[in-house]
Amino acid sequence: MTRDEIRAQLSYYQDLGVTEIYRRTPTSPPPPMPKPKPKAEPLPSLAPVGDTLIQILQDIGDDCRRCRLCEQRNKIVFGSGNEQSPLVFVGEGPGADEDEQGVPFIGRAGQLLTKMIDGTALKEGISITRNDVYICNVVKCRPPENRAPQPDEMEVCGQFLFRQLMAIKPKAICALGGTAAKALLGTKEGVTKLRGNWQTWHGIPLMVTYHPSYLLRPYSADAKRESWEDLKKLLHFVYD
Ligand code: URA
């Protein structure tokens, strides 16, 4: 506005009887009205009533494509063992041998796990072998190069692990290694801190112990001893 225009405007106000005029101090624009939030829908039940392992397997399907792990896998490794077992072991994810055969823990780490279960049970006078327990993994497809499963892969496949555990409702769960502990307990705490003490997963006692592939490393003497201790505690709790 030019000075003359302002003058004209003021004399116009004067003619209207307006005798006072003030400048409004600039203010920041009012905050935008919050958009109405979509109403929270209840999460679909993760474990349908009367869920079964067969149903879960069917829901996964023969050619699951829910995450990138499908790209290089050969076989989906669902789980194996006694489907009514009071004890479930949860590992991280299939390795090369498991991917080839579709069965969890059959490679080197798996053979050690079998020895640990069978050997501890025998020594402790508990008449079970590996076939009496149920074994599965957090992710059902092999992560390439045996890398750790990524959070989104664990989340997608975690729904099936959740359902497996809910369907079996074991007396106790054993989380083998940090990935299983993280998936089941949602904690970043390491195995060293968690192991040896009872945790709980949805009211079910859970023991974290070292992953057998960690025990295959040459410098893990202490961890080996500790994992035998954990296993003894676990087997006595479940089978005594
Ligand atoms: N390591 C795992 O965590 N799971 C398997 O099935 C085999 C090796």
C-alpha cells in the first residue's frame, strides 16, 4: 500500500467514526485441527480358538511369500517332534541342512542339541529323548548365509511361532540363543544375563540358554557347562 492509499483508508475509517486503530501483533497461525484418528480396531486374534498345528501349517501354505526369506529357501521348516510335548525348544531359523530337508536342528548344531537333550535326560534319570519334545524356530525359512533374521522377518513369522506355542501349550519353553529370547521376551538383554533364571512367556515358564551353534565354538567351555545346568533345571521342572 502506498502512503496515499493508507491516508485514504484512514480518512475512510474516520468518516465511519472509527477513531482508534491498532496493529495486530503477528501471531503464528493456529495449529491445524487434529485430524480425527481412525478408531482403533481390535487386533485380530493371533491364536484362533481351537487352533492346531495342522491348521497353522495350512495357513503358512506351501509357498509362503510373506517376507524376503522366501526368495532363497528350499523348504519351509515348520517344526518337528511330539506335538503334545510339555517342552518346546525354539531356535533361530533353519540352516543349510534344515533348509534342504525341511526338519529343524538336524545339522551340526542340531546334532549337538540332540546329544544335549538325550544325554542330560539319561544322566538325570529322565526317560525322554529328542523325539519326545517339540522343536521349532522363530523363522521358518533359512536366512541367506545364516545371517540373523531381521526384525520384520521375525515379526511376520512370529505370528506362526506364537500360534504353535499357544496350540501346544507346553509346561515350559526353552529359548535357544538371543534371537529366540528376543522374539519371545521382547528383550534386548543378552543370553548371558537371561540364562539360568526362569522367565515367562504368556504365563508359561521359559528358560533361555545358549544356542548350540554358539557351543560349537572352541572358546565356549563355560557356556557349555552353563547350558548343561540350564537343561538339567528345565528337564527336572518339566518331567519330575
Ligand atoms: N539353528 C537354528 O536356530 N535352527 C535350526 O533349525 C538349525 C540351526
